Amino acid sequence: MTITPNAGLPNGGDRWFLPDELSKNLEDKYPGLSRDEAAEVLSAGWEFMRCLVPEFTSWERYLAMTRLLTINLVAEFRASAGDIAFGDLVCGYDIEELLGVVFGDTPVREEMSREYRGMLLLTAAKSGMSRHARLLSRLTEALANSPADYFRIRDCDFGSRFTFAGAMACNEVSGGWLSERENQILAEVAVGMYDAIAFHKHQAEGEICNVFAYSDPSLRPSVYRMYREALWALDTTWSRSVAKRCVVNFARYGGGPVHMLMRRYRFVENGLVVGLPESEGTVAAASQNVKLWHHLAPGSSQAGETEVAGSYYRTVMAGERKWLFPGLANLLGQSNAARCPSCRPPEAHRAEETAGFGGMRLCNGCRSEWDAYLRDFPSRLKEVLETPCPSPRSVEMFAMRKFDVRDT
Ligand SMILES: [Zn+2]
């Protein structure tokens, strides 16, 4: 194990703990990052993996998966790491080789390669470089299309199904890969819980990926509770299968505990409180990438009509079969002619506000459709669980029935 002192960064002298395999040649692997920045990125990637995928049977696959997640962390604030449209070499690694180590000859290798590459592209698009402006502008509009489109794009952006499959691969399961519906449900649970907790962090970053930027923010507690109950319902149902048991951890940790356990978040700095409202200080810190956060400045998508931004976007779309999950190119390429004229693009509302979400500002009518979609989650879950909906009362009944000693 390597211990890297980090007293020079504004985070207050955290020390990072890394397996030796990850800490070798930090500067060589992450050109453009200082040794301290590279150590922080690697440590955040390692902490994410230890939380989201706590168990594994293949160390080789686990290391490769950690490196893939770490590369995406770099893309969050150094967009050049996401320029995979121009080759497989990213941050000094051949990502095709890493994907091959993790997924080997599994039936999901090709699918997960597209999920991962898509995640890098979307992440980099949000880092605000001018050449990504057209992609960012299309992504911003596509996220607000509908809640179903939001959750599918956010699934990719958040690395949900990619990490579910990665967790299974790291545990060398031979079957039991999640169905499309199972991926969708578990991803919605994980994303919904994370977005609820990260609400203020995302406002400090000008984030466009937070479901409560489009639905009623006052629903956060009740929606979080609903998803948390679904997490336990899924966990109870799936925990007897090795393959399915390891994927629920993504939501179990990502849906809240990472905000306390990982130094990437401000739990200690905020006096052991999770989810405090953003301040001028946190917005300024995000602009300086403190804790690897990134602030998406207003107007970042407005340079979308430049030749460079157009060329980059066309390159990405031309490579959709390799880089985008099926359907994403269509979502990005949709005409905005059919879009609700009452919803406001980010340029219109962000010019009046110094902080806050960076995405579309939905009108009341559209927002109420998102609220209804969230409230209807139990019917979507029911299809997967084939159990009663997880409303508070029915979940109580569900738990009693499952654990009733008369049944065992
Ligand atoms: Zn509208």
C-alpha cells in the first residue's frame, strides 16, 4: 500500500491510501495532472470502487475496473480525457484493453464498451470546453425530453449499468446478467437516491443531470424514501443470487453513504451534515475543481455553432455504433421544433442567476408530468419484483410476509 501525503491541496491535507499497483507512475499515466491531482483522482476512483463494488473475486478485473472509473473522474474536470472519438488511448491507458480485462468474453462486453465510451463522452461534454459545446447543447435538450429519456441518459452518464455489469464481472459470475428492465429499475433507484442527496452539490456545479432540476424539488424526501424502500425490496428479493446480490451495492452506497465515506464530498467539512445548501464558497471551489468538482459556467453550450464544435459533434454521431448506446444518437439529434415553447433554455434563466442547475428550466405543466412519472415508480418496480408496490404500507406488509417465521 502507498500512502501519499497531500498537504498542498486546499482540501486540508488529506492522505490518500492506494494499492501499489494503482500508484505507480502517477504523472506518466495522467499527463496534464500534477502528482497530487493524480493521487486524488486515483484515490477517489479507488474509494468509489470500494464503496460501489465492495466484494470481488478477480483482483485483475477489479484493478482494471478501478482504472476505468478513475479515467471518467478525470473527464469530469479535464475534458481532454473524454476525447475518445480520436482514439482508445485515454489518460495513458488503452481503454479497449481495460474493457477486455474486465469483461473478457462475457456476453455484455460490446454493450458495456458502448456504455463506458458514452459515459466518457457525456461526462467530458459537461466539462465546458468549447469543442464540446454542440454535444453539450444537444445533451442539455435531450435530458429534458421526458423523465424516461432522462433516466436512460443519466444511467449512462452515472455509469449505473456499466458498474452493475462490472461488479458481476469482478465476481466472475457465469450468468444472471440483468435484463433491460432490471437495469432500468435499479439505475432509477440509484440515480434517484443520489440526485436527492447531491441536490445542492449539483447546484453548486451548475449540473444538468439531476432529476430534481426537472421535477418538484419538494418531492425529494418522499421520492428518496420511495427509492430506498425499493432498494431494500430489491435487495431482499435478489440477495440469494451471487450475481444479483453484488449489483444492489451500487445503489446501497451510491444512494447516500458515499457522501459520508468519501473525501470527495463535504461531510467532514460541513460538520458531519449531508446535503447542505451551496454557498458562494462551494461554487467558487467547484470552479477551481476542489474535491474534483466542476462548475459548468453559464453559456458553455452557446458556442455550439462553431466549426470546431460542429465537427466534434459530427465525429461523435458518425461513430455512434461504437460510442453511444442504442437510441442515444436519436435522442441527441431530435429536432427542437416539437419542444414545449414555455420551457426555458439554460441561457435564458442562467443569465439571471449566479448559481443553480445548468439545464432546461421546465414550465409548470411539463414539471407536473415529471412529478407524476416519479410518483408512478411503484408500478414500474412491480413489473420487476412481481410483488406489491413499495408504498410505505405495502412495503411493511412485504417485509412481514418475507420474514414471517411461519413461512420458513
Ligand atoms: Zn413546458
